[in-house]
Amino acid sequence: MKKSFLFLLIILTILVTGCGIDYKIVKDHDQFENRDKIYMKFNMLASYKSNDSNYFFDLYKSVAPDKAENYFILIRYIGKDWAFIKKGESLVLLVDGQKVAFSGDGSGAGRTITSAGVVSEVAAYQIDKREIASLCAAKKIDVRIYGDNYTSDCYFLPDNFERLNQFYHDYVM
């Protein structure tokens, strides 16, 4: 009971104050691979179910030394229990009613737990410029994430569309 209350208090603090979960753009250079990285972080989705977990839909751009660009959707999960985002076709979007599925390696390599007992997972899905443009043009995007423990349904809010479009115009076009 005490552990559940502590977790609820942490989540409420995060949601009310933004305590470290504020949306931002991160720019980084990997000196070992000589690769530039630019990515969205903490673009939180709205959930159809009231629960104590959060999903984030972030875009990631990697630029290799030969200037080749790769793009990924990063699905971040933060909650009290593991989602264990599945390998394979585990991200499905309904973009203005049209199903678009993405496959990836799941969250196996991207799982952490904090000292407070909050778990975090990250799963990556490759996407191309054309697909990003079609997401930017959408009026409605519903998101389904498949995990071993459960399936989560989320959706884009106006802020999510605004951030997606801003990232596209600043770093993709």
C-alpha cells in the first residue's frame, strides 16, 4: 500500500509540475560514430484509458558522416509496471482512419527502473520522410502499442501535431 501511494505521488507530481518530463528537442553528437542526433523527448500522448502510465511519441533523426539521414519513431513508456513492448509489429497508427503498422525490435534493449521503482521503456521504429509528412498532414492519429503485459491505446492532441510539424519543418524538410 505504501509503495503504491509513493508511486501515485511521484506520477501526480510529474503530471502536475512537469518535474523532469517537459517536452524538449535534444541535439547531440556521437563522437564515436561521428553522427549527429536530433530528437524529440517527452511528447506525451493522451490515453483512452485512465491509468498510471504514460506514453510518449518522439521523432529521432540520425545523420551519418556521409550525410545519410535515418528517422525513427521512439515510443517511450513510463509507468509502475513493465509494458514489455513487443518485438515485431508492435506500433499501429490509425492516421485519419487508415491503418499504418510499424515493426521494431521492441523495448528489450531500452528498459530501465529508477530508485523510486518507476519503470521506463523505449522502442524504436524506422520511418521515412514521406511517412513523417503524411503524419504531419493528418487530422487525427490514434496509436496502439502492443506489449507482453497489455495493449495501450493513445491519441494525438493538438500539441502533439504542433510538435510533430515543427520537428518536420526544422529537421526533416
